Amino acid sequence: MFIYDASYELVNWMWVPYYLGFMIGALVNYLHRWWNRQMLLVVFMFVICLTTALLPYYGYIYVGYAAMAFCGAGSGAWEAGNSAWLIEGKD
């Protein structure tokens, strides 16, 4: 019946690796200095979509934790990249 065969408390902790990944992803924004920003944003969006879409199919809760960390890293990089793009556009 349950996707991960885990308790509610274990599933509820899935946001912790997400936000840890988000903080790391925000630092990944420095890659935009050397690589094309639009292509990196596409890659980050692909990571977000892939990890979210496959979340019910991972099988183990700890694999879900790792996937949420990657999703958070993609989200952090996406948010930081969009903010930098918005600030640059105000010149």
C-alpha cells in the first residue's frame, strides 16, 4: 500500500536533504561565470523534473532522500540563476 514501506516520520524527513541540496545548488550558481547560463538552467530543470517524476519508483526511502538532495540542488541553482539573470537585466 505504501510506496516506500516506511513510517510517516521517515517520509516527513524527506525535506531535510532537499533543503541541504538547495543550499549547495545555490553555490553552484558560480558555474554561470564560465558556462552558458541558459544551458545550465536547462540541465538544472531537467534534474528537478527527473528526480521529482521518478520519486515514487525509487523503492527505498534512502534513495528517495538522495534524489531529493539532487532535486534541491537543481532548485537552488535554478533560483540563484534566475535571480542573477534578473539582476543583470536591470542595467
